[in-house]
Amino acid sequence: MKLKICLSILFVIGLVPTTFAQGRKLPVDTTVVTQNSVTINGTLINYTAKIGTQPVWDELGQPIASLHYTYYTRNNIRSRDERPLVISFNGGPGSGSVWMHLAYTGPRVLKIDDEGYPVQPYGVKENPYSILDVADIVYVNPVNTGYSRTIPESGKEVDRSKFFGINADIAYLAEWLNTFVTRNNRWNSPKYIIGESYGGVRVAGLALELQNKQWMYLNGVIMVSPADYKVLRNDDPTASAITLPYYTATAWYHKALVPELQQKDLLEILPESEAYTINTLIPALAKGGFISEAEKQAVAKKMAYYSGLTEKEILEHNLVVPTRYFWKALLRDASGYTTGRLDSRYLGLDRQLSGTGPDYSAELTSWLHSFTPAINYYLQEELKFKTDIKYYMFGPVHPWDNKDDTTRDDLRQAMAQNPYLNVLYQAGYFDGATNYFNTKYSMWQTDPSGRLKDRFSFKGYRSGHMMYLRREDLQNANNDLRQFIKQTAANGKPAKY
């Protein structure tokens, strides 16, 4: 009799342990709970995984979307009031939360080799470095990512302007988080939000939106390989110049620099390249076509020195070398391979050697090898979330409204208003999409007064956009998160200047 009642309840919410929900529609509001364990830094951690969907409400209290999430809490915690809650987003926009969930901070990680390359059979294994020992974590899939969907899923009734844009995304997610925190009794907990790539834009804006519209104050914002469109989408000397240190890092990795540089460690040569970029290259590019011939030749020579490209190539591009060209050209003569966009350690093989850019992103195709089967297996088989819905690694969220992006200053204002709020930036030296020096530059520009600079920190890693795929960096980056959480704990100190 009890079994029948349990099964009946599961049928109502659309999930049954041994069969799939009929059709391709998820319940608007549902939960599945499992008990699990993981050994982190030598200590056995028992935890509860709560996976489900929670509605996004409109102004009239009607559900207009349902967001899929996975929430991990460590068991046997006396009080959640002192236990940090980390709220995790990926980016895109349009990317599911799979990447950091199954490869960075969560209790399970991909079966990959120590450098991050896929291996078969695909699957997951314990994450010995997860931050679940020091914080509870919720992974959130915004609308049309993962299993999250609008209500209805398509048609004229869907008001895309409520979801698919910088400011709309921030507004509805803040509302959703209010409901989540209330339902799970986490108002008293120290809170952190972490976002990767476009997720950096998202969490920067959320920091102020949560304070001003939800009265929810944070202890920390963590940006992993963050995008900053104030730089990335500008065609100006600064945006062009700050790619050079990334070129230096990539050329060093592939042994394409001159021997004088190649024999040094990466962290010895990057400060040189950075200083040259700030002090010489940006002013030179600012002169445009009015730069003197002598200065132009001198700059091309030095750029070749720090990039592994030839002076001729650099001059042919008027000193402004596009990243796509760099990925195509760096190894063209040496091996014929292209280098990856999101992680330049990865190699690709094009149809022909000539051209101005690679045929495909070598790193992303490699990652999809292992992430796609792993997330589908893990959610369905280990966490028992049974559904026929397709998991969107990348979902239909475009066109995306990028207007009125004030997120960088939103973050500054949130920090000014909240003395507890600190920010950690994490970036891989071989990331060519949101390169590490762009991240540093964005950090420097966030607070023009400089009075908040002691509350910013930067950590770099010898890998790419998803720096945690490399095992050494997985350990180091998680330890950096632990340290950040420890350092930003209030410890009874009042929030005042």
C-alpha cells in the first residue's frame, strides 16, 4: 500500500524511478532527492542532492517558465545559518550549468585525463577537490538551458523579452533566487554567486539586482573566465592590444617563441608582455595610420618577439592581429595545426593550411565528447531525474538583447553599498575567448577611484577558459575558492566602513 502511494506521488510530479515521464514536457514544480557521499581531501562527506524544477513567476503570480536546478547540501550540519551557499551559473548566453557542475566545484567530475582530454568509456567519478566540504552549492540553468523551459515552450504566447537579454536575464533570475532561498531556508546563510564566461556579466549585474530589488546581500562574487563586453565588443586600441599577453602565453606553450623567452617560465615572461602592452602597444595603436614608419616597424618587431608570429604578418594587419588569424597562423608552418579558441592547448586540423581562421573550435568539440554523455547519464542514473526532455548544452536564446549593459558599474555600486562584498577573478592563461589580461584590465577598470581595490583578487592558471579541466588547476582553483570563502567570512564583524 505504501509503495503504491509513493509511486502515485511520483507519477503526479512526472517522475518515476524506473520509467520515463511520458512526452517531452517537465512538471513546472518538482523535486527528486537522493543521498550520496564523496571523499574530499581525504574526508568522507555525506550529502543530499536535490534536483528539480522551480517556476519563474510573472507579475500576476503565474508561472511563465520553469528552471531546472541541482542543489547539494552537506549532511549533519548543525545550523545552515553559518554555512555558505554558492549559487553557480555558466554563460553563453544559452549555456547549461553543466560545465562547472560536472568539472569544477561539484561532487562529481568527468572521466577525463589529467590535462582535460576526453577518454572512453565516458562518465563521471568523484571530485576529490569539490568545495562541498565548506559550502552548499546550487547549479542553476537559466531559461532554455539544461532542462529549463518557457511556459509554454514555444509560440506567440512566449514573451522573449522577459528572458533573453542582459537586463531581463538578471531581473528574472534575481526573483527566482528569492524564491529558492526562501523555500530552502537560506536567508541567514553567507551567499556567494559564481559565473563563468557570460556568467561573469550575469553575476556582476545580479550583485546589485539582488541588493536593490530582493534585499539579498552577498559576501562574494566569483568570476571564472568572465566576459566583459565593454572591452570585447569595442573596436579600439585597448581591445586590440590586450590580446598580446595571451598570444605570448599560447606561443610559449607551443614553443613558438624565440629561445630567449622560451627558456624562461611562463610567469616570468607574461609580466614583460603585459608591461609592453600597457606602456607601448596601446599608445602606438592609438595613433592609427598616423604612426611613424619607424615606430610602426619597431612595434611590429616587438609584437613578433612576444607573439611567435612574423613581423611581416603583423605589418600586413596594420599591427592589429585578429585572434582568429592567430589561431590559424601560429603553428601553420611548424606543424599545420590550428590552436583552440577557448583553450589554445588544443589542436585542430583544417581542410587546408591557407585561410584567416580555423574551420572549427578544436577545444569545444573535444569537451562536448565527454560533457554531453556525462551530464545525461549523471542526472538520469545517479540523481534519478528521469525525463525524455533534451538537455540543452546550448539552448535557443538568441537573439539576445545586449543593450544598456551597466553590469561592470553595477558590481562597483554593489560593493560600495555592501562592505562585506568581495570579488575573485579566475582565468586561464591559454583562454583566447575571454583572455586573462582582458580579465585583469576589466578588474582594474571596475572601480576608477581605486578605493575598493583591496577587495578584488585575481588568480591565473596554466590552462584555458575551463581552467578546471586540467587536474592540477582543478585542485588549485578549488583551493582558491575555499580560501576566498574563508577570507570573506564576516566572523561577527559589522558591515560598515
